[in-house]
Amino acid sequence: MSISQFLSDAATLLSSISQTARLDAELLLARALDVSRSYLYAHPERILASFEENAFQKLLQQRLTGKPISYILGEQEFFSLKLKITEDVLIPRPETEQLVLAVLERLPQEKTLRIVDLGTGSGAIALTLASQRPAWQITATDISAKALGVARKNAERLQIPNVIFAEGSFLEALPSDDYDAIVSNPPYVCNNDPDLAEEVLRFEPHLALFAGNDGLDAIRVILKAAQEKLKFGGMLFLEHGARQGEEVKDLFSKNNYFEIKQERDISGFLRVTSGRALNMREA
């Protein structure tokens, strides 16, 4: 069969499990042929060799099990960085780009700031900040040694030098204190959340997803502990669930943060909350 026929048939099969069936089919076929997607459009009549058909069918069968396309391809683009990923890390999502934008907009660009990315996973947040702000010194932490391994390899491959990595649970991993800002996309999914997509539940690491019955356990820990690690007036930026904005804002206030600000994601939901620490050791 030709490229166009393979794409049409694959998109039909994938339509039962994916809202981006045609795109998925194109990405998988481009990988099987080791070509760009534009090549597929330029050569729709090309007939596939048998080994190319076999390679494509193997990738297609993985996607038909529900396995996310990013895990099959082993990569995901985030903020113009092409990150390698494995099933040991969450797939970076567009909503998290709003968190990065908030940090870039609210912190001074030229100063040598000490920034922390808690629960770095693939390194998406830490590496983006480090690449956009070379003067900043970024510390990226994760409780998962495998996740840190993925992040380290991404830093090496992308040649981003101003990031160091520390293994441990949230702020317990930090080698010192007096940081200018702490940034995190922590676990914030409620246990037994009925709205969680099946493929997320089956394939993405639960340690990076779930945070108690209301999804706020990790956020509570970070809000309290960050006061001891931030400078007076240092900033904490947190991503959270689309329906958690008001609760998270209240938690910031109860934990003595000031200048609290919230950002909406591309869908209009409150997704990022930030505030300045009232560090009582220095106040």
C-alpha cells in the first residue's frame, strides 16, 4: 500500500482511542520511515517496503493499546526544547508552559538568581528556565532516581550547563537554603479521580500524579517547607489543577505568603499560583 493508504487506514483504527488520530498516524509513520511529516505529504503515492510496513505496524499496535504517542516516540517538545522521555516521567504538557512563562515574566532576567525546580521529571521546567536565563543557577530535584537520570541526559544532550540535580523528596533534597525562587509542578490529582484519562492512569507514573483525597497534599507540604528555604520575599510558583485555584490561593495566604498572584491557562482555568515568602527567620 501507499503512504496515503496507510495513513488513512491507521487514522480510522486510531479514531476509537484518540482525538488526534490522523496526527498520531503521521507521527508513527514518519518514525517508521525515519522521515519528516512533510515528506509524507510530498510523497503520498510512495509504496512502502515490507520492512517499513512491519516497523509501522509495531508502532501502531503500541498506540492501539492506549500507550501515549510521546512514550512510543520517546520524546516530547516543550517550550521549543525537544525532550527525551521515558515512562519514568510525566509527559510535559502545554499547561505547564504557563508556569514557566509566569516565572520568566516575574523574576529579573539579568541577575544571578538561585532557582529550584521541585519534582523535575524530564527536566522540562528546569531546562527551559536555564536555557532562557543563562545567568540563573537552577537546582532540579526529584525523589525518583530514574526520573533524575532522564533529566540529566536531557541537560547533557541539549548542552545546558547551569542546572544541578539533587535526589530526594521535594525540599528535603536541597543542599542549602536562601533561594530566590522555588518552582514546581507537583502531584495534584485526587486519589480515585474519575475524570483522569485512562491512558494517563495506565501509563504515567502514579508517584508524580496523586496527592491525597483532595489532590493538595503535596502542595501543603511545599507551601510550609518553602518558607524555610526561600529568602525573605523569595517567590514560590506552583502549578495546580484547573478546579483548585481558590483553595490553593487560600493555602498561600494561610502559610504567610504575600503578593499572591494567579495565572490562567490556555483554556481559561486558574492554573498557576505564586506568592512571596514571609520568611520569619529574616523578617
